[in-house]
Amino acid sequence: MSNVVYDLPELLRRLDQEEEPLPKRLRLALAAFESNDLPVQRKEELILNWLCEYGEKNRNSEDVWSVLKACFNSSHMKKLSSANIRPPVKSFVSEVSFSFQTNWVLGT
């Protein structure tokens, strides 16, 4: 992963950079999520939270939901223990994911 980000505030700043195209920020999010070489505590929480917050604001962004799904299905996610993602974040991700799926199925 080039231009490695080493702390949560910097990672979040880069994800929030509106002047960068969304696809580039989504690639950063997925690469950071899957990276074993990125020594940032709670990066998984930050990235899942960011994807859900962005997805809530932009419900028609299929790309965001595709990256969220890729995170869920990644080999990195399978290696995480329940302690890696705290209950409030799990709850938020579940609520937003359920809401998106419901809206997508109903076409609203």
C-alpha cells in the first residue's frame, strides 16, 4: 500500500477529502482495511464506521455498499476476533446494513 497512513486521524482525513474522487477514497478504505502492514489500532472500526456513515448520507452509492460487502467478505475480516470491533460499532454497522438492504429490496 503506497502512501501509508499511520494514525486514525490521518486515515480519516484522507477518507473525508471531498476533492478526491470517491472511487479513490473507497480503494483506500478497502486497502487499509485488508492491510496487515498498517499498524493502526481500531482501523477496522474506523473504516466500517466511515463506510456506513457515508452510505447513510448517500444511499444511492452502490460503490460504498460494494466496498462494505468486500470488507465483510475479506480474509482479513475472517481473521478478526470479536474484540477487534466493539459492540456499538457492530450495532451501527448492522443497523445501517439492514436499512440499506431493506431500501434496496423495496426500491426506495
